[in-house]
Amino acid sequence: MGETAKIAVLRFSAMGDVAMTAPVLKEFQANYPDAELVIVSRTLFQPFFADINNLTFHAIEPKGRHKGFLGLFRLFRELKSQRITAVADLHNNLRSKVITALFSLSGIKTATLDKGRAEKKMLTRKENKQVIPLKLTVQRYADVFGELGFPFQLKNTLQKPEQEGAIFQGNPGLQKNMDLQESIDIQENSESKRIGVSPFAQHLQKVYPFHKLEEVLIQLATLGHQLFIFGGSAEEEAIAATWSSKHQNITSMVRKTTLEDELELIGNLDLMLSMDSSGMHLASLKNTPVVSVWGATHPYAGFLGYGQSINDAVQIDLYCRPCSVYGNVPCYRGDFACMNNLSPQIVVNKVLDKLKSIR
């Protein structure tokens, strides 16, 4: 028999895209348990891969020892010393192309993500749009392994694990924060559910207006559900704190825990309400269903979370949608109708309907 496969997997950023790779790698390992994976990404994202068998994490430091071409050459040598047999480039950017080129010149087989740029351009152009579902990004990731000689049928389904018990059990980071523990530990009540809310995104065209979202939060909290706001920046922390001050059932988690603890909490939620952002993909990592809100972007572009259903996507049909793949293009109409015309009650109803379906 030949040597054991050891595949370097390149996916450096952003958070949501990196998170999307983890379920695919888990499925890969289920099909090829003897193969080894070396995921190359930023240190912050290491917790995403903690429960994947036969996988090691190799940090890239693009602002440190891996800066510039010499730094990338250093990264190549670090990986090559691990006897890599193939390279799966799930990023397809300049840095990953340099690494794959160096491995290819060394006689190592490589395969690179096809982002489907041409079809996405047809989906988002102003005139003669082709508004049809494109291949899911998670399937594009799986296809890269197929090119390397490791094909597998992607299940793309959530696998809700057995309940792990109390949220804080075995979680000392959260146990130390007693105020936070008191806000999370609610009495068992079949009518009261834990709902995560990920209201922020890198681009404003993907963000539901905050005054509308506040109506959603207050209504759900008044119904007795417990809401947890997730985010990352100091500005988001201030916004979430304002919301949490308006109802006792709303708790801000922004900048209060580690990423590991945040994932632990997400795994104990009944539902996540998220924009087209990393919150959706973190929920997928922990097998938590998501109601997603879409504005300038569209699930048809392929970025729906792993295992999530387009039936749980909240969106308005407009001639101009989608106008962007990533949400980084300003609204050319000037009225941001895709979000401004979406009523809070529609969002609330979708959340409540989804909660009924998962009880």
C-alpha cells in the first residue's frame, strides 16, 4: 500500500468562510478516517476544528513570520517538513496560490477552490439577472477533495448531538462568570427557548436596521424567550448593551467570553437568528438551526450555512436582489429596500414558526 495521505488544507479568512470548512472536513474524515489533515488558518479559528479526528492545526501569521513572499516560503517549508502528500486550497487568494504553486513545483498534487465568479456575476448584475441557485460553498469545498482523488457525497445536514447537560458543566471559563451564569440559567420551561442573535456583519448591506431588530428582540423577549446577542467589536458591545438594558431576557455576550465558550453556548441554543454572517456558520458548527435574514446578498450565491434550509431564510423578492455576493456594494437604488421594507413582524413570525417545528 502507498503512504498515508496527509493533506494540507488552506483557508485563512474570513471567520464565516473558515467556519464553513469544518463540517466539510468532518465529513471528509468520516469517509477517509485514515487520512490526515493539516488545516492552515489563523490562530483565532483553531476552536472550529477541535472535535475533528486525525486533524492538526497549523497557524498562519500573515503579519508576523509569514509576511510577504519570504514568509510564505517559510510557511511552505514548515508544511513540507510534515510530509504533506496533497494540498487543498479552499481559499484561492494570492497567499494560497503562492503556497500551492510552491507545492506543485515540488511535485505535490494540489487542487484549488472554484469560486464560480462568472455565474455569481450573472446572479448579481443589474440587467438580465440569472436568479438561480448556485452550487453551495460547502459543496465547492468538498469538490476540491474530489479533485485530489478523495470524492465523497456531502450530506449537508445538521446532526443534533445528545444534550450535554448544563451549559456550564465542564466549562470553567463560563463557571467563573457568576453574573453571566445567572443570566443564562433559566428554569426549564417548554414555552421558553434560548435564542442566539447575531445581528452584525462586516458590510452594512447585510445588516437588518437596528431599530427594526430591536422591535424583534423586545417582542421575543416579552414572549418569555431568552435572547443572547453575539458580536465582536467594542462598537457592537455598546449596541448590544443598550438592547440588554431594555429587557431582562436579553443578554449581551459580546466580548464577555472566549470563542470556545461562545461555541459551547451556541451548541446549547434552540435557535440562532443571524444575518448572512459568521453567526450563521458558527451555529452550523454546533448543529443549531438558523433563521437567517438576507438583504443585498442572497442564499442562491451559495453561502447558506451548512445544514441550514433556505425555507428558514427571511428575504424580500425584489428585481434588484441580489446586488452583491458579499454585501460590499452600496445600494444603487438608495433606499435599501431589501431590508427597510422587511417588517419586524415577518422576522418574529419566522422565528416562532421555526421554534414550533423543532420542539
